[in-house]
Amino acid sequence: MQINDQMFDDWVRQYQRLLFGIAYWWTGSRTDAEELTQETFFQAYRSRSSLRDTELVKGWLVGILRHCHSQMRRGDRSKDEVSIDEMLYEPEDRHTFSTDALALHQSLRQLDERHRLPVVLFYFQDLSYREIAEALELPVGTVMSRLSRARQRLHELMKPSSKLVLLKKAK
């Protein structure tokens, strides 16, 4: 499919906040997140002919963002890594959480990255199974399995402190 400039501009407008949010979550820095988002759109524009299905554009862009972030981290090992505490929530919001939100936040920190990232993309960034699979270069079944295991583990971790239940309809 031929992707014209107008279509690409529409994607930039539609997905800029999403990509910036994920980039900020990863970097903890507005400047780095802006740079990462810009680089992602630059790389996406250069490789737009590789997108086979425009319905998967969100996952495709998140996959490019993930690749750009990986490249950024390899190129700059001197920067201190930011903890997940700083990445999940913007600093000005950190002190206004409910007990359930804090329990969820603490429990997310205990998940390994391969389970935490699909949870964040699904519940916090509103990506579908298919978009997450595209972004993480995994089969849809693996994404579903990781989300299921993550929900199960989060439920176990949160049992003593909260009755919060993660529910969301599949897309």
C-alpha cells in the first residue's frame, strides 16, 4: 500500500501523545522523550513502505519506538537509568494516588520486564493484543499469555493490600 504524506501527517497527529507517553515512561526525561518520539517518526517515515497493514500502524510505531529506544540506550550508557517509580507517573502526579493505585504501582515494580511491558501497553497505553504483538515482535498468543500471567501475579501481589481487579475487554 502506498502511504502518502497526508496519511503519515494524520498518524503523527494521532499517535504523537501515545509515543511521547511511552518514551517518557522509558526515559523519565521530557527532553529524551521528545527526541525519541521525533526519531521514531523520522524512522517510520523512512520505512513507511514496510508497513503491510495500515490497521497495525499503532503497534508498528511502538515497535519502531522500542527499537529507537534500544539504540538510544546502547549509544548512551553514561546516563543514569530511571526507576519504574519515575517512569510510570509524571512527578507532579506522584503524591495524589489512591491506595489501590499505589498498590498497583508497587506490584508492577515486582514484575519482570517481559510481563510488565505488555501490561503497561495494554492497560495504560490502550494498545490491542495485535498492536502489542506487532510492537514487541511476538505472536498474539504469547502476548495474551504474558498478560494473563501478569494479571495473575499482580492479583497475588496485591491480595493483602487491595481488592483492585484488572479488567479490560479484549480488542
